[in-house]
Amino acid sequence: MAGKAAAPGTAVLLVTANVGSLFDDPENLQKNWLREFYQRCVAAAFLVLPPGSEALVEPSFKLLSLECLSLLKVVHTHKPHFMALHCQEFGGKNYEASMSHVDKFVKELLSSDAMKEYNRARVYLDENYKSQEHFTALGSFYFLHESLKNIYQFDFKAKKYRKVTGKEIYSDTLESTPMLEKEKFPQDYFPECKWSRKGFIRTRWCIADCAFDLVNIHLFHDASNLVAWETSPSVYSGIRHKALGYVLDRIIDQRFEKVSYFVFGDFNFRLDSKSVVETLCTKATMQTVRAADTNEVVKLIFRESDNDRKVSVPPARPAWRGASAGTLSAKAALSWQVVLQLEKKLFDYFNQEVFRDDNGTALLEFDKELSVFKDRLYELDISFPPSYPYSEDSRQGEQYMNTRCPAWCDRILMSLSAKELVLRSESEEKVVTYDHIGPNVCMGDHKPVFLAFRMAPGAGKPHARVHKCCVVQ
């Protein structure tokens, strides 16, 4: 028996990955990253294999690990027909110095044996690093399987769809490329009006009679843990809220027909820092350290005299003690155990198991930033651990850095109409998977996140007039 038949429809795979770390250590991290991407993403959408049928795996995957073969057996989907990879911080901190590594990375993706069945591709790289007003360091990759016929991409200048053929790479000045829209956020959106590489790239596609937008996005980070801790919600949360609202308004304005959309990238969403600290340090007393010259708070130290509690998030939040900067004598401070140290770029909690136990789901109650957009955006339930900030040591795949409070920064969100495309099922075999990549392997400071689903036949009937497109052989 050759296994169950494939579910009908078009298999779609969406991946978001902040890849800045890869270009700081390309020799180790890029190899890890590409291996996991091929094994867990390209292979993740294979047909389910019955026991003993590993030999049926095509030659390009013969080197897959046993872990990957196990994945093939439990994922009830096809190899993706359409795959989108959205990268942020493409090229790393110093783009000019990393250009050779960028070229190698792109060439590897386009020409590897693992990707040989994807005979059409579109790559959009923002390489205009000399333009402070425009550079976003975003990279968007789209791969089309050879079995997918008559797929169309929207031309935003001509306002019509064009058939996708061959493999093409666009870079440098993307502003003049008609097949996408790219914007850097207005300068007054940036904290203290200081330019950084934050913005979005939008493309539009037609698959299975359905038109939809794919938006690659990178929002603002928390510049200081101390500032983030001051208020709930933090000032940075408000900045991200404003920027995301700007993007959503742009993609549904009156210039083009409204379609379903997926927005995926590094949103830099953070847990509500004040609430998290209060919960993790319920029994602690806080010591404030100030700079001698400016009297500015430079460090917060949370100590407990009785630190025998289990390492877990308490079910309830008792009254906060020490919030008014309780003072400790030097002798007393030495006798109490430090549970948390907080600085501008330090979040050093005494035991990271809190963020890994049950994939950190006990902390999801503090993941509040998306709630503002509950009437506009939908996300599948999160069942994977916080995607950032992991150690960049290639030998440390599961360890978090002590720079920031771990959070689900990397997300795949969708409009309410896109939700219907993902969840609509015309087959009992349909499975939707929302997960991260490389749980035990160093992938840089961010773990990539993916969404795999099948677009059911007829799911895009409201847009059938756009094109009769994407017939799968």
C-alpha cells in the first residue's frame, strides 16, 4: 500500500525568519539554517508515509535525519505547491560587508537539490543600504512547484495580473519594481525619530481562483528593558500598534481591489514586561541602582530571601512588593538570592525553564499586543515556545540569551477573510500546522515560524473573475 491519497487543493507554506544572525556567522549558522529549512519546511508538507516506506522518499531527501523522517510520518499534508519565505534583517548588521554571503545564500536557495522541483521563483531583496530613507533590509522569496500551472502575480502599476514564468531576482531599488509595494515607515513613527531598518513589502498573488496579498513586515523593537518595564502597556507597544495600523490601512485603501491578506514577519511583539516581572518576582524585593553622575536608573535587582518555590509561573499574582524601589542594606543584599537582573539590554532571570516548560504557554496571558487588532487580524493558537532571543552560539540550540525577556516576536497573521481560506475544509484529511523551525538547533537569535495549510478547491470563488488560475496537475 502506497499510503493515503493526497488531500485536494493547493498546499501552501508561509515562513517568516529574521536572519540577521546568519550573516555574522555564515560558516556555521547558515548551514544549520538551510538544513533545517529544507528538512522541516520543504519536507514538512510531504504525503504521509506508512511504516517501512522510508524508501519512497525521493532521492533529494535521502540524507534527511531520522527526526525529519518522523516528521514526514505525522504531517498530513503534501509537499507545498506554493512557498513564501519572508526574511528580515537580510544581510545582517553590516550589509555591505555581507554582500558575498547574501549572494551565496540566495544561490543556495534557488539551486539546491532540495528545491529542484520549484521551477519558478521570485526573489525581492532590498539591497539599497546606502539610502537611509528607503532601506528596510527585507527579503521576500516565493517558490512555485512545477505541478502548479498558470499562477499569476499582480502588477501594481499596470493594475493587472501577469503570469509567472522562470526565476527572477530583483534587488537594489525595489521602489521602481511594479510587482510589489515597498515602504519604510515615516520618520515620525520611529522612536525619537531615529531611522532604523523597519518597513514592509507587499506582493499579490492569484492561486486556485483566489487573490491574496502577502506582506513582509518588520516592526520596532524594545530599545530598553528598563523603559519597557515602566508602564503597562509599554511605550514601545504603542509605537508598534501605530506602525501595524499604518500597514493595515495601506493594504486595504481605495487604490486597489480589496483581497484577503497574510502579514508575516518580525512584529517584535513583546510580553507585557511590567506584568511579567511582577509575576516572576512575586516574593522579591527590588533594589534600584543609579548612575553616580546622572542619577538615572541603570539597573534593577530583584532578590528573594526564600527562594525554594518551584520554577514556574505562579497561577495568581499577589500584591507587588518592592515596586517603590525598596532598599536593602549591603549585608542583607548579600544574604538574599538574586532572581532577576534588569538593565537596558539585560534580562537575566535565574531559571529559563519558565520559558520552555509546556512551550512557555503559561506566559501567553502576557502576550497582549495583538488584542488591539482582534477585529482585523487572526492568528492560529500558538503552541511553540517564544521565538526570540535565542543564543547565537552554534552549539546552543535551546538556550535563550539573557538580553531580553523571551517573546513571540515572529508571527503569521491574517485577515478574517484569509482565515476562511486557511480553516475552510472540504476534506477530513486537511491539516493546518503553525509551528517553529529548528527547536534543538541554533538558527540565530530568532527561530523561524511557519504556517502550512491547503487551499481548498473553490476557496477563492469570490475572486474567480480575476483569473482562472493555478490548476494543479
